[in-house]
Amino acid sequence: MSSDSGLPAEPARTPAPDEPEGSRAAPDASASACSPSPLQEIGASIPAAIPNVGKTGEAPSPVCPGTGAIPRRCGPRFQSWQRVIVTGLLLAGLGVGGWAVWDEWRFRATLSRARLEAERGHTQAAIRALEWCIQRRPEQREVILLSAQIARRSGHLESAENLLDQYWQLYGDEEPLVLERLLLQAARGDVDAVAARLRERMQRNTAERRLIQEAWISGLLARFRWGEAGQFLTQWLADSPEDPWALYLFGRLQEQRDDVEGAKEYYRRLVESDPEHDEARQRLAQLLVQTRHGEEAEPHVRFLLTRLNPPPREVQVLWARTLVLLGRLDEAQVALDAVLSEHPHYPAALAERGKVALFQEQPGEALRYLAEAVHYDPGDLAIRHQYAMVLSQQGREEEAAQQRKLIAQLEADGERIKALIEGPLQREPNNAAIHHEIGMIALRAGQITEALRWFHSALRIDPQHAPTHRVLMVYYEESGQPALAARHRALARDTDRQKTEDSSKIQPPP
């Protein structure tokens, strides 16, 4: 009898009754390998001729000798699908691996570009490159540290400190964090407190020298210590005549000294040697507009508008001021209206828009814009002068007289600050009382940020300076920050109590 496959059937073997179970012959290995599944057992009842139908000369499909069924692992259709699946998995693996490699390379390249831009002093370009890195890996070591460094160089010292605190929470007191904390303290103006440690680091590691010099001089400028800053910068430029940070900081020093022409020259040198230094170009353009050199300023501001995308509001207002100098009032109005649509309370844009309205013989519009500008920036003398003039032209003489009185007070305060900075502050840079007085003048002028900077500077010099604690107590109470107000109230009270106890100890006996 033959099987359905056409092969002679193997006769069934009946074991002898007395044959031990373990002495039976082992089953055929090929039959074991091809043992049918339940689905194959069903398929085995189908005539074997059907699977063999195919093209002439086609090799018959392999069959299991015991059942005639096509093994699952041997079927041509299964093998084809198996190849597809394996190929797909390989391609998917290659794709995922390739994307990971590409993403890592792009991240490293972008971070390297941000670092290079920061080293060259290109703050805006560094920020643009770093923003992408922050979106991808906000907690990466170098990303946090470079963000803190750029914040420090941009003058956002509180943001820099917060970023360094974040770094410490994630990675602890690593060496880069220690250095950056020293640089931040120097940039705040606490140069004397860290001078010895910074000098030691400069001698030990020359690679850190440039970083330390930049932060050190920035701190001296923050304290208006012009003589020391000038000595540092002169030596720096003698060693590296075209160093962008030295040229930029020298320009800042000349601006503080009201040497506009000297500042222009340093910024020009920097822009000529490095046309992509946006900060130097912007400061040069501001000084050119300030001195009414619109034609020279125009190409610089146009370059910034093209390069900075989108341009910051300061550059847009600078463009409008340039257009006003060139007599292109309609274009200036369009530019200012665009800024005010996004920043309706920006004082510089409001003041310039009022000036344009005045030139266009629209005194009512001019008065409205200038009143808003004075409201949002009460300490700007130029805006108040313009506002008082328009009030007088409109016959509102009483209000104009009130503005002129405020202008006189602001001018007197300005002269006092100038005298303090050029005199006592140069002789006694670590006198907390001088810092406190400058802060009070700034507070009276409505320059809150500047006032707070001087108050905190006074407390860094003398943490027990009671007058500063008292004024900060009042400020924080009025600004709705009761916790800070309570802290300064307690510190002021403790300081007064300590002074009372100290004075009683030196009283002569009755």
C-alpha cells in the first residue's frame, strides 16, 4: 500500500509484548524534525498532487517523509516572507542607528558653533545656536554651563546664577562650575573678594586667562572703577591688539566716561576686523545716531536688520531713528507702528513715534505717545524734555511747568551721580554708603533695576548696612513681596540692635 505522496508506506512496527519500553528504537530524526502541526495534519488529508502543480521542470517542494506535509520552516512562501522581515528589521535598525548618529553629530556641531560664537563675542549668534541645543538636551552639562556664561556676559546675572544652581543640582561641584561661579562673582563687581583666586588660576592655567580677564574687567566697569579697568585693557591690547573682547570692553569703558568719539573708534576697529560682531556694530550705530550721523549709521543698521532674524526691538527702533535723521518719516512711522504692535508699552518706540507725529504736524498724536513714554520710563530726560515742549505748545502751561520742575530734579540727580562716580567712588570703590546713595538717586528717577543693582552691591560690601536694608524693606512691601520685606526688616532691626549694644559698651561710666 502506498501513501498519498506516491512513496511506499513504511510498515508499522509492533513491539513485542515483552520488549522493554526503553529498548524501542529511537524515532527517525528527519521525521521528528518534520513533525506536523495541527494545521499540517489537516493539510495532510489533501491529495499530495495539488502542492506539486507548477511550471514544467520545477523541482518538487520538500515534504516531510512521515506525513507528506510541507514543513513550516521549509516552505518557499514562508522563506520569502522571512527574508522580507529580516531585511526590514535590518533596515529599521540601520535607520534608527543612523538617525542617532546624525542627531549626535548635529548636536555636537551646533554646540561647538555656539561655543565658538561666544568666544568671539558674538552673543546673539551664540544664543541662536544654543537655543536649538537647549530644545534637544536642556540638562546637558555644556549646554547649562554655556547658557550661564552667555547670560553673565549679557548682564543677566540672576539668570546666570539660576543656571549655575541647576548645574550644581545635577552634577555637583565640578571644576567648570567652580570657575564659572568665581567669574560670576567678579562680574557682579566683587572683584576684590575673588582677586587672589583668579590670579592664581591665571598663573596655573593660561587657557583660562581670557575668560578671567573678561569677567574681571566687566566687574570693574560695573563698579565704575575706570582707572583699574583701563590698566587691564591697555595691557590686554598690548598682548593681543585685535582681541575682540578687549576692543569691545574698551569701547564700553569710553562710553562710561562720556568719550563718545573714543568709543566709536574702538567699535569701528572691532567691526572692521570682525564684521559679524553684532554687539559692536549696534553700539557703533547707536552712537552715530546719537551724534546725528544718520548717513554713516544707515548701512550698519541695515546690516543688523538683515543679519538678525528677527531683529530685536532695539534694532528696529534704531532703524526708525536713523530714518528720521534721513528725513524718511513715512518709513519711520511704518517701522515704529510694527514695533508697537508687538510691544505696545516699549518707551523708546513710544517716544520716537511721538517725535515722528510732531514732525508730521500731529501735536495731539505726539502728546499721546510722549505721555505714555514718560509713564513707562519716568527717568528719561530726553523724553521729558520733548513732552514738556509739546505740553507748552498745546497751551497746557501748568503741566509743562510741572514737567520742567521734574526735569530740574532729574538733572540735579544726574550731576550728583556723575560727581559720585568720578570722585568718591574712584577713591573708595568699596564704600557701601556711596553705593547706597547712587541707588537712592536711581530709585527716585524710576530706574528700579539700576537702583536694585546698587543696593545689592552695597550689601555685598557691607551685609549689615541698615539704611539699605530699610529701603529694600519698603520697596518689597510696596511691590507685594512680603517674605523679602520681612527678611530685610529683620536684618535692619538686628543691625540697629547690634549698633546700640556696641555703642553702650563704649559709653563712659556715669
